[in-house]
Amino acid sequence: MRRTQPTRLSRHALALAIALTLPALASAQDAAPADATTDATTLDTITVTATRRAENAQQVPIAVSAVDGEKLDAIRSGGDDVRFLAARSPSLNVESSFGRVFPRFYLRGLGNTDFDLNASQPVSLVYDDVVLENVTLKGFPVFDVDRIEVLRGPQGTLFGRNTPAGLVKFDSVRPDFETSGYGRLSYGEYDTMNAEAAIGGGLTDTLAGRASALYQRRGDWVDNTFAGTRRNNAVEGYEDMAFRGQVLLQASEDFEALLSVQMRDLEGTARLFRANILGADGRLVPGFDPEKVAIDALNQQDLDTDGASLRMSWNLGSATLFSITSLNHGELASRGDIDGGFGAVFLPSGGGPGLIPFPAESGDAAEVKQATQELRLASNGDNAIDWQAGLYWFKDQADIESISYDTLGGGTINALATQRQDNTAWAVFGSVDWAVSETFVLRAGLRYTEDEKDFTARRVFGAFGAPAIAPITVKPSDENVSWDLAGTWTVADDVNLYARVAKGFRAPSIQGRLAFANAALPANQLVTVADSEEVLSYEVGMKVALFDNRARLNLAAFNATVDNQQLTAVGGTANFNSLLNADESSLRGFEADLEAYLTDQLLVTFGTGYNRTEIKDANLTTAICGNPLGCLVTDPTVVVGGVTLARIDGNPLPQAPEWTTNLTARYGIPLSDDSELYVYTDWAYRSEVNFFLYESTVFTGAPLLTGGVRMGYSWGLGQYEVAAFGRNILNEIEAVGGIDFNNRTGFINEPRTWGVEFKASF
């Protein structure tokens, strides 16, 4: 497959062109006639619920973005997993080294590159009011979803877990007593199919239900050219099925209960690692073909998850009591060729992936159980003082096996390590809104959290005759008081200014992946514990509606300090993960969100975020890559005990692009009173990123610009729609992550796909 790869300069030029649309939008609106009719097309009010009240997003003193409606339909047209959200909201990045499971989210540069299955993440994912903490639960497919909300900055005084970076909130379509539903079917390149349907309505006078299901499939589109006997002939395919069922009971005007169950079954191949694809500048080597690979190890992945939640509310008059109970369970088995090629051979003829010093084939098996309970009491009415207060309890258990296989010995197991982590946490929280005047509202929140973990790891036996490691147990715990204070000032009918200061907290984290560990190390280096981190964030912003609500512009600027930040040193020469605490990291930047009707038929949205992150710890070092070809580390180095370490003071955080930018445009052509032709395009850009804590020209992800297009015809007032779509239409392929212990191994983003879709709603 031949592809065109724009130069780095052209990518920056495209991103600049996107940014330049802002003044163009303003000019277009300035040109609008002053006596525009009142029936001109205006923007719908965006209602968000992440504050635990249904509020106009323009009046919330938090940097919040919503992805919903046609935008959500378009960006997931190709059947992509939740990673399609990357750069679709300012300052948001999403990546994964596990493929369609274990997405890693980053907000304003804060995230965690740890690939272990008990890793903690500073960005919370909330599905239908339930926080899903373990990484195996976080990749649930997006379907029959009303909206996705992205809140940036520390959260925790309103509900759920304490999160220092922010949260991403998914809200499913709720049951209704009126019959409604839809069916959606698409088919595209690589035998990609996406089929989903939902139906709901009243069952009795007091009961309503809704059932929705999803089936996604992609063929094995990457050919394995390795001629050995132990191989997959083709890889990168998947079959993903999910179901959600909901029953709503409205026994009276004052009581309702919503029971929801969901499940997922994923079978396919794990993340495909590709040996020696990274050049000296981090770009893919000349001649790289994304549709070919040469690996000699098995590549497979299976995930099953299921869960249930019960959400109840009682109107007690002056206040409403809410209860949210949830149980979730997941089982994962994943196995792949980690070195990205075959054997310890070098084929100068180009018949293979180049020098691989030693084979690495490993896998993980995990079972996860999570239970949560939240009780919250919130005042009713539109009072001068509104309040809410609650209790939160969280319990999860993760049993993990890390397995190494002898690739050259028929794939037999040659190393086995186990981990068990139990995490229990509880919190009490509260928030008060005080309308000081008609134009000024003060909001304050407080949270007390206790969090404790009980972790045990051991190695049953190690690779290459390495000895067993006796069980090592650690039990870190901590307590914390976090808070936020915000004010919203209405300076005009359509102009709100706000300021917010917030403190966030992340409890101690543990890393004890012992399959490849050096058994001679002391216990506190075999199982590492990162102490708690705290974030203090300052933010100011403006939210404006323009031209009789034909346009909205939201701006935010922030400056945050992370004390004792938890960092993950991934891979390196020893192929071993360990946790570190940096004295301090700083985050600063700004964000902009714009939505505007340039004409009644042309709707444009634009979002951008600039994030400057910096590690501040003069004495902090980390091991560098084990690549014999050289990964060209640019940090100053020091040799300690015969090991070369990089000083990372002043480095940006990993997977933290300075720029994230997105643009959409929709133009509709009415054909009759109930039919329309339309064209929709969407673009997302992120600037270059470091893959690891140290800086290396090889392990630097080049800027990435991906775009989509959708052309369709709808009729019956939008009841029916047929469309053709394209995803990553420039076929921009870049490395989005790397493996640094063996060679210049990397993994890439999704390829270009074209397809067609039909949707019917009722």
C-alpha cells in the first residue's frame, strides 16, 4: 500500500491553517446584517451533568467540553474504539499499548504511561455515574450514548473518586415512556462492520425499558510475512460485541430507580508491535508498509466484562437523596510478540525486521472485581444557597499473571509472576453554591478521602533460569483533604467570567511486575511504591454567547503545580517498570472552544489547547533504552553502578503534546421540507510527544493530523439517513508509542478506511 506522508512542516502548516479559522469566523459574523431575523438558526443549549446537576455548560465555572450528536456519530464511523476521542477536546490525548482495551487518558499533560494492569490513572472515566477504575474496564465501546463530557482540572468534591487531572463522563440514552430507537449499519475497508441498534419505551404506566446492542468487526488487515510455523497468518482484526439493558421504575413523582446491566465480549489480536520501524528522527523508516509485519510469536487477545448499577432517587421535599450502587467484573487474556519481529537474526536482504538481540513474547491474564456505593443528598429548588453532600465507598480486587514464553522453544512458558492488589477507599464530600447577588455565584467544595492498598507479588520462576522471587507484600495508605473554590460573574446577559482554584489528590500507586526482574535487587526496588501526589490548579476563563446565540466562545487559562508527582519508568535495558516521585511538575497553558453558525447551513466548531509541562527535580534519573542501534538520548547522562541513567529535570511529561487542535464543519443543503444533503468534515491534530520520561530523537512521536469526511442524505425529518464516510483520509500513519528495551520497536495509529452507512430512527 502506497501512502503519502506530509512533511513535518506541512503538518504544522495545516494546524496553523486550522487556527486561522478563528478570525475568519469572527469576520463572517461581523458581516451578518444587524437586523437578522429572529428565526435564524441558533445553537442549542449544551446541558452538562458532570456537576451532578443539569446545568447550562456556559454557566459552569469549570473548563468543560461536550461531544455529542452528529459529531459523535461522525468520529466513530469507522468502528474505532474509545481512542477516537484523542484531541477531540482541548488538552485531551488518548493512547494504548493494548489495542482496544486499556486506553490511557491524558488531560493537560497529566496521565500515566504504565502498562501494568493495576496501574492508577489521574484521569477518571465515569460511565453512567459509575467510576470505572481498573484499566481493563475503561475501554467499553461507545454506542447509544447521549453525550460525552470532558472536565479539565482536579475534580472530586461532587461525586466519585478524587481525580487530579480531570474526568471523561459517558452518559447513555436513558429509557423513556415514549417508544423510540434506532438501527445503524456500516461497512468499510478491511472487512470493517459496525452494527448497532436500540429500542425503548414504556412497559407499564410506571416501568420503562431500553435495550441496546453493538457488533463491531474488522478483518486481519496486516499480513505476517514470517515463514515459520508459529505465527498468525494475519493480524490486527477483532470482533467486539456489547450489550446494555436498562429498566426505569417511576413509582411516584418522588421516587425513581434505574437498573442498568452491560456486558462486553472482545476477541482479536493484541497490539501489534513492529520491530525497528523508528528512524533517527522518530519518523517511520523509508519503505515502511503498515499492511505487513514479520513476527514469530502468537498474537491474541480476549476480554469479557460485565457489570450492573442501580441508581435511585427520593424527593424528600427540600432535598433529594440519591443512591448509586455498582458491581463490575472483567477477565482479560492478552499475548503478543513484544520484540516486534523474529529470532535473534539480521537479514540484510530486507527479508525481516532487522537485528533483534533477543526474542520477547509475553502475555497477561487478569481478573478484576469492583464494587462502589455512593449516597448523596442535594437541595431542591433555585435557592440563594444550594448544596449537596455525600459519602463514597470503593473496593476493587485485581489478580494478575504475567507470563513470558520461549518463542524459539515452541512457545512454552519460561517465566511466571503473579500480582494481587486489593484497594479500598472511602470519602465524604460536599459542595455549596451561594448566589451572592444576581450576577455573582460562589461555589466551594470539600472532600476527605482515605485510601489503602494491599499488594503482593511473587515470581514462580524466571526466564533464562532466573530464580524465583518470594512473595513481597506492601500496604501503602494515605488520607487527604482536597477542595475547590470558584466564582462565576455574569458581566452581561451572554458573558460569564469565572475563576477557580482546586486541589486534587492521587493515592499511592504500586508496581511489581516481576517476570523479568533482577532477583538480586532489594525488595523495595523489585516492588516500587510511588507516594501520594497533590495538584494545586489555578484557572480563569470566559464563556460568551455571540450574535443572538449563533456562536459560542469559551476560553480558559490555567497554571498548576503537581507536588510529588507519580511517574512510571517504562521498559529500558532491563525491560522492567518502576515508579518514581518527582519533586514537582508544572502545567500551564490555555484552551479555546468555539462553535458558530456562519450561515444557516454552515456550522463550524473549533477547539485548541496549549499545554506546557515540565518535570522539576534536579536529582531525578531514569534508565534509558536498551537499543544496540542507539536511540539517541538527548538528556545529560550519568553512570551509576555500571548503568547509564538520564537526568530528566526539565523534560516534558510523556504523551503530553503541547498542542491539541480540532475542527469540524458541516454544510447542509435542504432539498425539501423533510430532506437534506450534507457534507461533514472533522480534523484532529496533536503536536509531537515524548514516549518516555527521557528525551530521545528516536522515541519521539511525530506530529499527527487525522481527518474524516462524511457525505450523506437524510429524509423523513432526519428519520432516515444514508452516508459515505472516510476516516484518516490523508492516510497519515505515525508511531504513537514505542518499546525501548530491545530495539526501535513502535506501534502506529489506525489506517485510512472508507465505508458506507445506513441509519434509521424512530
